[in-house]
Amino acid sequence: MTGRPLAAIAAVAVAGAALAWIGMGDLGENLVYYWSPSELVAAGAKAHGATIRLGGQVEAGTVDWNPDTNQLKFVVTDGQEHIKVASVGAPPQMFREGIGVVVEGTIKDGQFATDRVMVKHSNEYRAPEDGEKPDIVTLSEDGP
Amino acid sequence: MISILGRTLVLAALAFAAAGAVTGFAAGASHSPRGYAVTRACAVGFGVSSILANLLMIYALVTHDFSVHYVAEVGSRATPLYYTIISLWASLNGSILFWAGVLGLYVVALAVGYANKHREYMPYTLAVLQSVCVFFALLVASIANPFAPVSPVPLDGPGPNPLLQNHWLMAFHPPTLYIGYVGMVVPFAMGCGALLAGRLEAGWIAPLRRWTLVPWAFLTVAIMLGGWWSYEVLGWGGYWAWDPVENASFMPWLACTAFLHSAMVVERRGTLKTWSLVLLLSTFLLTLVGTFMTRSGVFNSVHSFTQSDIGPVFLGFIAVCLVWSVGLLALREHTLVGAPSRGSVKPVSRETMILAQNVAFTVFTLMVLLGTIYPLMKEAYDGTRLSVGEPFFEKWALPLGTVIVFLMGVGPALPWGGADGAAGTRRLAAPVAGGLLVPAIAYATGLHGPASLLALGVSAFALVSAVRELVEPVLARRAAKGESLGQATVKVITRTHRRVGAHIAHLGVIMTTVALALSAGYQQSVDVTVKKGDTFELAGFVATFTGAVEIQEPHRSAVGAEFTLTRDGASVGTSSPRLNYYPRMREPVGTPAVYSTPSGDLYLSLMQVAPGGASASVRVLWTPAVVWLWVGVVIMSLGGLLSAVPSPRRRAAPVVAPAPGAAT
């Protein structure tokens, strides 16, 4: 190919420019921060508009689920700070007071708005400890 | 007993690989036929030992021999036989052993299949290949030893990770991925061999491309199977989330696809040699980076099994391979000989389109790499824990994907060397017409998303171009030779299968693109909580909740919600999403119920069942055209395999300019 160096230089320049644009431009706008309630409060104004993965415990006595509107409200705490969470959708099966959760969303009107509630679990696979019962809910046990 | 036998096999594999690597380099330098014969014998020895070690581990799993460490780790008497066998890749040490086994298959295939071919660079190739084998055999023999004895012998084990025994696809996604991933080591070794041998005749890259197409085809399907598994098991209704482990499989695929195209320029024009090798060596390095990301536990996922020491060791190996690749290219690049240059190239030519395609694929690869490793670098730098969100990837994947599909339509329409302005315009007229007409029709029928219309437009453009490339030779042959349409089709496929395969792969890309655009752009979802007898509606379906059921199986229990489905008033069956409880997992693993139709999938994911089964909460999604995504990727892969079949006529011929238009 005649003019090969020219074509190659052009190709490298295009690739480099595109990457610089990608890297500088909007990587920063699309970050998801992993924060605890304390870190969220400490972040202050920086937290507004950012996508946040908030991890903590569901505070006892705060769970309010309305099956008709599919609105789920609860408070996530790490023992120090308390964040009100408003969620859309049914709670996951294992969702309950005191359990660890991760919610992904943004701060909206002073609340943490999310449509993704995940019950936190360790991916690490471990054998149950002595006396530990597998956490199985059966229909007959809890039946009416 | 099995521990000792397994250890012996692993050590034998290590010894064979080490001996083969040494004799291979020596035979490459001295051109000794005897040395080459020993190298090939060692390669076969490594392959047989590592394959036997895998079979032995399967035997230990099936017979529940809990005196073997790996069986005690992932085995369980309650696990069904099917999932017991595939437990071979359910945890770290087994998966490394399986890796060595797949490596063994490739090494044997190359040592036996290419015994008398490419004698200039085969000794070096086998030497590099077996050096990689040494690394994996060392891993299996040391920190990832699955055969370590266990004492006292437990009576039973915990069974594999519940997520991995929840769907039959788990038997297919990992092996196809391994065949794809591990297979990239073969073209890597051949590339290194070509550089080490030096001064090869122009045809050196053709076998290299063929050996790349096979793992490419498997990797293509494996990525799709991973997405399909995620869709069928994880319950969120999507198939791709730009998760680090997904990106890990996607990056080598991108680099490899770029190489498959640039290699054609090397064959035809003798240029882009160094660049093609950069892509090829990068592909292999990216498979190592991907393995590191998925296996070391730096990213939390179903692929990171437990904390292990394997991360730093892998990083070390990546560093060695990187230094080796860069050093080899820098020192030996000048020895590559290309096809003689044949005249000048016009700016609008197939070569420049392939160059543009390469730029797009490279930017795509680096964009995914940046988004994937940025969180790691940021955490190492200042301890901030974060991830790069999907919008970043989507924002860049859309324009890059559009450019790639567009170029896929332009490239084949242009001749090698370039067309003058008028001829080029004529060739592009029909595709452009298709590319404008289809979005117009789609708009008229109610599709208004700009991204989807754009995707449909470039897809139609590329479709017209690819179909013409497939149909024109058949019609020309029929006219010239007076054959029937069927005869001409068969002759064209058998005589130019490499070219036909490429265009079939392109058709697969087009189908995939359309399915991606429709499924991502027109998904509908609703979250509902229903009492017994309640109904809900979505996308023309009406579902009635008929009650909850409790299911007991030996290895798990489950609750299911039963729904009857009607579509446009007619009954179409039942849907039973369920939540499975495994004894050693705290939270349930879902099995969404997917009702697939050619126009789309109705997807029910059970969120929870109220005590007593009085009510159930489900997330319901309607995803258009998603079936065609799986089908399109399979077509892409089959096209690649067709293109990889060696052509008997071509092999005998000296490597000179093929007839114009005979190959893509």
C-alpha cells in the first residue's frame, strides 16, 4: 500500500483522539460509587446526581411495603447514619429487618430513590457452621 | 489412590511440557528433524497426560471420592449426576485443571495435524505452546492442586455453588468459553513461531488465520451462552450488563475479530503485518487478563470462587508474556516478509475499509478495557470503591457498533485496490437504498427510537451488501455454465467456502444487531403482586395466578408460582417461575419462567411468595426479538467455522495472487 505510513499515522491519530475523548469526557459522569450511609452523608453535595451503591442494614421497624402501589420504604443504616430509601418493586424474598442490603440509585427529594434492592450476601462459598440451619422458608411452616 | 495417580499425571504433563519447550527451541534453531520429532512426542505426552488427569478427576467426582481435595470441595452425594460431572469447572482448582486439559487437546491437534507442515516455524510454535503448558502444569501441580489428599476423609461434601447447578446451560457455557479462550494460545504460539523463524514466504499468515477462526467461533458462542445463562438464571431480565467478567470475554473477541480482518490485508497486500501481529498477541494477552480478572477474586462475581494466591502468579505470567511479546516484535519484526506490493491503493478500497474497521475495533477494545480496569486503578490509587456504570459503555458501544456494521456493508462492496468514484457509487447504491427504506418502513409502523432506527438502517445497508455478495456469484455461475440454481449454489459454496463463510458470519452479525436494537430498545416491564385468581396484562398476554407450589428435590427445595397464560384471548399454556433453596445458600436462586416466541419473550421472575402462598410478587418483562440474538450469534460462529475449513486446492498451489474476488 503506498502511503502506508500516512494511513497508519492517521489510524493511530484517530484511535488516540477517540480514546482521549472517551477517557477524559464522560468516564467521570458514569461512575457508580460504593458508599455506606456515613460516607454518603460525608459526601454532602457531591452525592447529588451521582449513581450510588449504598450498602448497610435494614433498620428494624422501618419497613413499609404497599403491595397495591408496589412502593417499598425502609431505612438503611450502618449504626451511625440513617438513610431513607424509597424503592419501586416487591422486596426480594429474603428481605427483612436487620438484613444486609445493597441498593443502587440516586438521591432525589431528600430520599434515596432506587429500583434495585439486593440482599447482600457473600459470594464466597462456605460450609455452614455447626448448628447453623439452612435458611429455608417453606409454605407449610409459615402457613396461615 | 486417585490423589497419587492424579499427581503423577500432572507431574508427567509438567515434565513433558518442559522437555518439549526446551527441545522445541533447540530444534527451531538447529533445524534438527530428530529434535522436532522429540518435541512433537513431548507435545503428545503433555496432551495425553493432561486429558487423562481430567478424566481421572471426573471419575473421582462421579464416584464421590472425598479423599481428593477438589471432590471434598465441590462434590456432594445429593447433587444429580449431570451437575456432578460438570463440577469439574465449578471451582478454581478444577477449572485450572480443565484449562490444562483443553490446552492438551489443542497441543495434540497441532502436533499431529501439522506434523509435516510449516516446518520452518512449527518447532518454535510447539516450543512456545509448551512453555505456556509449563505454566499451567505448574499451577495444577502447586497452588491449584486439585488432587491434594484429604485426611480424615469426609463422608459428604457441600456440592457445587448453587448458581452453577441451577441451569443446564452451565454444561455448555464454560467448555465453549475454554475452547475459545485457551485456543487463542495456538495462533499466539504460531505468531511467535513465525517471528522467531523469520523470513517466511508470504503465505505464513493463512494457517494462522485458520487456527484463529476456530477458537474465535467458540468464543463467539461462549459469550452468547454466558449472556443467555445470565438471562435464564439471574432473573433481572437482561443478558448483558457490562460486568467485568462479561467484558473479560468480550475484549479478546474484539481484538481477535480485528485480527481476522487485518490478516486478509496481509495476505492480499503484504501490509499491516506488524499491526496484525500486535492484534494477535494482544488477543492472547487479553485472554490472560480476562482469566486474571475472573479467577483472582479482584472482581466479586460468580466466577471468582474463593480467595487464592493465583492472582499474583497470574499477574506475573501476564507480565512475562507482555515483555516477551513486545520484545519479540521489536527484535524480529523486520524479518517478516509480505506479499509483494501490487500497485497503489485508492482511498476508497477494501483495504482502507478494513483499516477503518480495525481502528473502530481497537477503540472499542480499549474503551472496554478502560471502563473495566478503571475501578481497580482508582481503588489502588486512593482506596475509593466504585464501578463504571453501564451508561458509559452503552454510550460508546452504540456509535462504535454502528460504524462497524456500516463498514461491514461498505467493505465487501469495494474491490481490493479500490474503485474509482463512479464504480464505487454504483456498488453502494442498492445498499444505501435498503438502508433508507427499512428505517422508513419501521418508522411508519411505529418504531420511533432514534438508536433503533439507526441500527435498523445500518443493518439493512449491510444486509443488502452481504446478500448481493452471496447471490451474485451464484447467478454469474448459472449464467456462465448453464447450471441449475441448486447446482450453482452448491458449487459456489464448496469452491469459495471461505468467502461464503465470511458473508454468512456477517449475516449473523446483522441478525444480532437487529435483535440487540429491538430487545434493548423496546423492552416493557411491570412489577406486580397478585393474589390467587388475580390477573395482569403485558404485551398482549394475560396471566392468571393460580397458586403457589412447594417442590422438594434431593439437593434443593423450591417454591413456585403457577400462572396460566393467554395471548390475544387464546390459551398458550402455563408459566411457573420459581425460587430454589439450596441447603448451604442463604438466599434463594431464582429460575425465571421464559415463554419464548419468534416475536419476543414473556419473562416472569418470581420476587417473593407470601407465607402460605396467598400472594406472589413477580417482575414481568416483554423483550422483543431476543431469540434472534441467540440464533444470530450461532450463525456468526458457524460462518466462521465454514470459513476455517482448509481448501484442498489452495493448499497445493503456490502462494501467489489469487484470482480477483476469489476470497474476502
